[in-house]
Amino acid sequence: MMLQGHFIDTMLHPSYRSTDYTLYAIWEFMRGMTAPIFFFTTGLIFVFLLLKQDANPYKNIRVKKGIRRGLYIIFIGYLLHLNFFVLLSGHFSDWYLAVDVLHCIGLAILGIIGLFVFSYHTRLPFVGLLAVSGLLVFYYSPQVKAMDWSGLPLFLEQYMSKANGSIFTPIPWLGFTFLGGLMGGWLHHNQQLAFKWYFPAFLMGLGLLLHYHSWTGLVALHQLTGLENLPGLFNNNYLFWRLGHVFVVMSIVVSLCIVFTKVPKLLTKIGSETLAIYSVHYIILYGSWFGLGLAQLWRKSLTPLESAIGAALFLIAFVVMVYYIEDIRNIRDHKIKAFFKQTWQQIRNWFTQLYFKLAHRRG
């Protein structure tokens, strides 16, 4: 979903970008589900694996790995925004500090770990904290969006506002991750029920309920409580509406897992290589480090047919990449080791020659 969505959004000519075209309207609706599903499943998988380890966060290997992983993902997020040629010219762009999907994912992982540690010390239920945190992020998101954050240093402002180029900001997307964690915690404690027929039926019902009635529910809740942020939610009912779509997709996936008990290894492998796929696609499509990518060649210039063919080829290329990813990494590691070995040898030779020259002059 991400690969074809980014490719078509980047390449399709503006004259075809209209919901009057049925196929475009369907594509746009489906593309809008990508980010909610991505953030939700990140929380689901991470919490499910986290709870399989020690309940003490200081002994839980997933906590240590998660902290390293979260910080590493944020680092990669910043690294992908750099343009080496522009940096060498001495120019520093606000875009280098802009926040994107990876920054939010890394921060969400660290946030889940923070809640896990807080739960351990306070004895409050971890799953309950995830639920409350996710709903609070949703609740305060209209207020956060409306606030003026220009008084903050640019580095921090990028996390709160899109005014300087940020694509995603942690609020409201952390809400999807925390609620995904809630589902992951429930699945951990109810693994025997996860693949019963009524579980996907429940997810489908919940998803359709949110899709059709979340607006009505938010309006009724506002009339009952008078909570001031609720109008901001139901006037732009994106969050709970899209959360409903996440549950519908989950229902379909779980149903398929029940019917087809054996998942192809390649699909599992693709799911485990999302960071590599994201990073490589970002460089190839947007020309991150060198300013030359597919976007610089054909940005917003293709017809629907050309965009569809290009997106299909783009997807196939990454399936092939994942299939051979171990071989690619072995070649990469070998070349990196060879490069550093050769560089170190050249440095040693240079210092040796310098030493003999200086010794010769003294003699």
C-alpha cells in the first residue's frame, strides 16, 4: 500500500486527480488507510512481543531492543532528509529537521516503553494505560493542531506543527500506535480466542460501527459532557472513522489467516523488512541523499495507465529486493569491510611514509 501509494501520488498528472474519476476516488480512499494501518500494526506487534518477555522492564530484552530500535529509526528519519550536495554547499534547510513517518514510529515505540515502565512502578494495568493514552492523544489532537508552536526551537516545533515542512507529527499518530498496542496486549492475554470465527466478526462489527456511527457518537458525547475538544473531532471525523477502517482490514486479514493457516514465507519476510523497504524506496523515489530520484525525472507527469504500470514495476522490484536481501547485505557488508580495510591500509602507508621522511630529514 505504501509503495504504490507514494509512487502514484508522486507521478500522477494533476489533471487526473479528481474524485470525479471512480478509480481515483477508490485509490484515494484506500491510500488514506495506509498510515493508520501502519501505525496501528506497529503498536500491535511491538506490545505483543514485549509482553512475551519479562514483566520487569529492566530485565525485559524487548525494552532494551526497543529503545535502541526507536532511537535508530528516528536517526534514519533524519538521515533520509539530508542532501549531501546541498550540505557541502553550506546550506542548511528546515527540511532536515522535518518530522516524518519514521520519527513518529520511533517516538511511538519509546512512548510504549515509557508506559510499560510507568505501569511497572505504579501497578496500573499496562493495557489500560495504552487505551487511555491513545484516546487522550485523539482527544487533544484538534487543540494541539490549532495552537501556535512558533515560540519553540525549530527542532521541537517540527514535532508539533507542519508549518515548516513536517509531513507527519506525533499527534495524532501516536494514538493509533497506542490503540494498536491495546489490541496487541489483548491478543497476548487471549491468544486462544484470536483465531476463533467470532473474533474477526467482532472486528468487522466494530469497524463498521466506527465508520457509520462514530460521528453520531461523538456528537452525543459532546451533548452529554460538553467536553470542549469534541467538536474538533466530529467536525473533522478522520481519526475514529479511519480507526474503523483499520478494524475492517484487520478482520479481513485474521479471516484469511484462519482459512489459510500457512502464510507464505516471502510475505512474512516482507513484513519484517519494512524499515529497509521504506528507506530504499525513499531514496529511489525522492532522490534523498543525492537529489536525483524518480520524482526528479517524472514528478506529476504520468497518465493513470503509466502510473499504474510504474507502481506495479516498483512493487515487483521491492519484492525481488526482499527475496535476495540476505545476499544484498552480504555483498554490502563485504564491500564496506573491504573499503575500510583499504582505507586503513592507505592511512597506515601514509603515516609510515611520513615517518621515514621525517626520520630521513633528521638524519
